[in-house]
Amino acid sequence: MNIPIFRPETVGTQIASNFEEAFNKIISEGDFIRGKKVIELEGKLADYLETFAVITTANGTDALLASLMATGINEGEEVITPAFGYPAAVEMMCLLKIKPVLIDVEWTTCNMDPAYLTEALSPKTKAVLPIHLFGTSAPIQEIAYFARTHQLTVIEDAAQAFGSEYDDGLRRKKLGTFGELGCTSFFPSKNLGCWGDGGAIFINKKDENLVKKLRRIVSHGQNQKYYHAELGFNSRLDTLQAAVLLQNMLTIEKSFEKRKRISERYCLELHDIAEIELPENNHGLAVPNLFTIRVPHQQRDKLKCYLLSEGIFSQVYYPLPIHLQQAYSPYIRVGSPLSISERLAKTVLSLPCFPSMTDIEQEKVILTLKRFFGKK
Ligand SMILES: Cc1ncc(COP(=O)(O)O)c(C=O)c1O
């Protein structure tokens, strides 16, 4: 029995007759680009997130690029962002000649450490861009407070955290809806995934002009067909993917529950292995996208190989922090000591955690891990 790090739910197990109908309708009407299902999805997503508006894009990276462009950050100005995580936002900043200012993350959550925000601030700082890594919230309340105090924009990278929540003491809100803008990805392995690439921008303040600007940016800067008012690019979610996402939205509560259950079981069964550190208890607020443990460096790669020899795929997200990546290092500013990011890169290991994972598969992962560490 081989256990992948992620297994997409396939057509066979997922397709429903109403979905087949929707798909066939799109095909027979040729409604492929910005079709009715895209508009319907944007409305449903905004309702689900309880936010002002949602604009879909071709992928999550485009959502970040468009958000950075819409925020009006100029060349040479700075955005504070974590040094550990997927570098899509940093990459887009580099392309726009915006300077990423990288700060360290917290050991237990792998997310931006707000203690370093003040140190990283400069007269050129225009925005803060936290990543909600692995499905767990960055300390968004502190980040939002800091941003308000210093008149900075917050753009959240919620690509791995669709559906996860943060409790601000008054109420629970979905991640990606705290900042002015939030971005997500619908890559198949994400909490809400499609059958290819997809992404979305959440516009969280009631600002029609910002919505219009973002719509222009993802449509070659056009304010009307063939009139290009500003620089933009082309980023559209296919209507077929919108139909997939609408179908998948019908079952997200079930699939989120499954992700949470898998994560809880790992926590319960692995907590007595002294050598490993488990993700922080987030009291059911996170929809775990990845179940990431920390293993001493000397044992991490051996464990990964051992799991593989037993047919279990695990993955190191991420083996090199952003400031040490060859592509970005010439463009960044280091905003704090980055030792935790460097240590995490040497110790993190993500275990299979996806809705179609069976109890038997999880049992095997748990037993194999226990065996590696000499536990019964
Ligand atoms: C944290 C994070 N941000 C951004 C992205 C980019 O999303 P996409 O692959 O849809 O462009 C990803 C994708 O893995 C991600 O994990």
C-alpha cells in the first residue's frame, strides 16, 4: 500500500449528476471564459467568507501579483513578509521591484513573528504580507493592529488556509478576510482545490473602486474592451474550473472535518514520541492543509527515507528559507535575525493529510513512525 502526500479526489469518486450537467452545459454553450459559473462562484465565495467581494484568477500567484499592483506600492518601497514559507509573494514583489523585508517566524507555528515588525519597519514600508502556513493562522490580530498604527496595508496569503478561522475575541472570521486584501490558491492539494490551477482575491473593505481596479488589472488594464487604462495582465479562472469549485464547495465542511480529524488523530497518537514536535493545538480553528512535524535535523531525512521505504510519501515544506534562495537574495532586505526560519528548514517534515486518506492508511503512517522511533 503506497500512501501519497496528497491524493486528489478523482472524477470517479466525486462526479455527481448535477455536476455532469453543469459541465456539459458549459461545453455545449461554449461558455469557457468568464462564464456564468465564474460569476456564481465569486458570489458564493464572498458569501462563504462573509466579505465584500471576490475576484477569481488563474492561480494564487496571480492573485498576489494583482493585489500588490492594486495596492499602489512603488518601486523601491517595502513589504514586510516572513522568511519561511512558499515564496510566491516574494517572487512577485521582486518582479515589481518592490523590496521584500524578511522577518523570522515562530518556532511552534512556522508563521510570521510579530515581535520583529517594529524592527523591520522603515520609512519605505507600505504593507505587511503574512502567510498562513500549513492552514494555521499567522498572528493576524497583532499584525493588523501594527499595520493600522503605521498606516500600512495588509495583504494575507491564505493559499494554504482556505476555510481556516481566527477568533479575534469578538467572533470567528475566515483567514484572508482580516487584511484589506486576501489571496488564495485552488491548486488541487489546497483546502478548496480544483482540477488544475485557480486562485482568488478577497476584497475585504467596501471599496467598489478597489474592486474595479483589480478587475482591470487581471484583464490587461482594460476599463472597456480594447481600452487599456493602466498596466495589467491576463488572469482568468476557467469556467470549467469554476464548476468544479462550486461542486467541491458543496462538500467542504465534510472535507474540512476530515482534515481536522486526521490532524487530531496524529496529535493523539504521536504525542508520546519525545523526538518529534507536533503542530500547536489550534482549537479546531485551522483546517490543516499540511500536517507538519519537527524532527531533529540528524533524523529528519533518515525518517523521510524510512517512510518512503515503507511506501509512505512525506515532504519537506520547505528545505531552504526564502532569504537563502539564489533567485531572491539579491532583492531582499533582512529585517530581523532569521535563525528560526533556518532551523525550521532543517527540521520540518509534512505527513500525508488529505480528505481521501483512509483510517487504515493513517494507521500505517502512525505505526511506521512509532517503529522508526522504537515505540510500540
Ligand atoms: C503559501 C502559498 N502562497 C502562494 C501559492 C501560489 O499558489 P499557486 O500555485 O496557485 O500559484 C502557494 C502554492 O503552493 C502557496 O502555498
